[in-house]
Amino acid sequence: MLAWDEIQHDEFDDALVELGDAAALNQKDMWVRYYLSILKYRMAQAKHTDIAGLSNMMLDLRAVLEWYPELANAYDLLAVAHNEGGTTAPAMQAERAAMTLSPRNQIYVYHLAQIYIAGKKWEAAKALLERLKMSGDPKVAQLASERLDEIGNERKYGLTVAADASRQLAPQKSPFDVLEEDAAKRAAETKNEQARGADNRSTKFVKGRLVAIDCSEPPAAVLTVVTQGIALKLRAVDFKSLLLIGADEFSCTWRDRQVTVNYKPGGLSDGDLVSLEVR
């Protein structure tokens, strides 16, 4: 998939376009949901921020693992997501599943050490990091060495990655509850798409400023996006099911936000939204 190559080269905007096009063609494609989770993780790493849309990411990864239970990296990503959300027990369970499937992957061991730190299991974390510090992989060795240097202050002052994340993230539903809701939503979307017929319009990609949102006819929403001096009216058929990057939930109150949109020209407005990234 082209999106994977773009993610590998940190071409996140291009990858988002590819995944938006793929999702528009088939929202049940599990590879799209998997690569979208990787994209969110890599974007957070590159920008040194929290993972955007964390609950949706966990939802997608659980669906992927039901479909492909031997995908070790999906378990690892799920563990990272749980750990950032402040739930160390399921994070530990997911990371051990990843390590069982791929026992030689040292990044998984590093992530396990991060989970130990979040759970204040300092000695267990230190033992893993000391071992990884001697790794033949320079990247892993550097990560382990830097993390060992940080542990002292975290242990002394009680500051952990997971604790810090839990203060910033809103409480989340059980992933199983969200999975059931999402399955019902996607089934309804598929039924609506079949009723409308196939959409063969090409997808366009623009960056601009979101200046207004009209939610007067829910669940539809019309977004006014200004790009290069042109105001586009872009319609989301159902804003609750719109593919989002940078936010967990759509808000009709957003104003004056920098956005990146994928849309299909025409329809009942200047275009129909496929995905929206909010910054």
C-alpha cells in the first residue's frame, strides 16, 4: 500500500489522503484501520504530542485483531494506546501478546519497560532497560539509555508518562462497548452507501482555515473552509461517523481552526467530506 511507504517517510499528509480514499471505497477494510492507527502513532511521535483520537485507535486495533489475531504489531500499538490512556493492566496484557508472537522484537521489550514505569514497577523496568542499553540496534540502545536517565526523577517525584496522559485524556468507554457501537454504525453506513449507489468521484485534498460549521440539520453538517482566498462549503452526511484526525469527536462549535480535508467535489454543496484533520 502506498500509504505505508508514505508513513515510513513521514509524509503524513499524503498518507492521510491515501487512507481517506481507501476508506471512502471500503470502510470495512481492516488494513485501512490498521494503517490509520500506525499513522496516528507516528504523527504523535514526530510532533511529540499525545496520540490523537486514542479511543478510536483502540477501537480500530481491536477490530483488526479480531480479524487478524496473529498481527503482533497491532497488539503492540494497542498496548501503547492503553498505556497512554492510563490503563496499565490491559497494556501489559496486549504487550505480552505482541512479545509472544514476535519474541525478538526489542521495541516491544522497550514498550513493556514503559508500561512497568507507568505502573511504578521501577526495578522491573530498570532491568529491561539495562539489557536493552547493550542492544546491537543503536536506536533501541539510545532509547533505553535515555529512559534510564529519566527514571530517577520520575521515581523521586512520582511523575510517569501514563499518569501525565491520564490527566489530559477524558474518561473513555470500554473498548468492547465502543466496538459494538462502531459495528452498528458501520453497518448503517454501508446500507446507506448501497442505497445511494457507488460514488466514483475523485477525492481532492486541501489545507485551509475552518471558519464556520452549520449543524442545523443533524446528523449532517456543512463546514466552511477558506483556502487560498476561496470559501468552500463542504458537507458531512453524518458528522458522527466522519473520519477524524486530531480529535476524538466532532464538534459543531469549532471555529478558526487550521484543518486539512479530503473531499469529493459536488453533491449538495461544493463537496462531500471524506476526512477531516483538525490542528
